[in-house]
Amino acid sequence: MLKIAHTETVNEDRWILSGHLAGLWVAVLRSCWDQVRGRSRGRRCVIELNDVTLIDERGEGLLGELKAEGAELVARGVYTRHLIENLKGRK
């Protein structure tokens, strides 16, 4: 299960994820991203992964896509920070 909380300010859209970014939940996050990004008007986009406990291969792929589309990925945990660093090396 994945919980997605979205907050919006004048300068920023922020998605706060909790749980598993895996399986069908990957498509749910993609859908939420697409809906908000269409109306974000150039605001900074941040995806918080602090409370994500599992990311499968599809979830990693989506994070790479969202990063390429302008998302800033942030995390506290060692595993998740390592994953983000590896995404930075991808083209």
C-alpha cells in the first residue's frame, strides 16, 4: 500500500509518500503526478520518500522518469538516499 499526500504552495508542489512504491501503486503515483503537473505552472516539484519502506523495479523506473521530468527527490533513509544517488547517474 502507498499513501500519497500532496501539498501545494505558490512556489512548490510536494508529494509525501508513505509505504510501498511497488506493483499497482506505481501507476497510482504516475496518475497523481500527471494530474498535478498539468496545472503546476512551473512550480518546484518535490517528492519526499522519507517514509517509503519498499521500492520495486517499476517504482525505481518511475522515480527515474519523474526526476527526468523535473522532480526533486528527497529522503532520509540510507537505502532510499542510495537509490536516489543511483538515479542521478542515469541518463
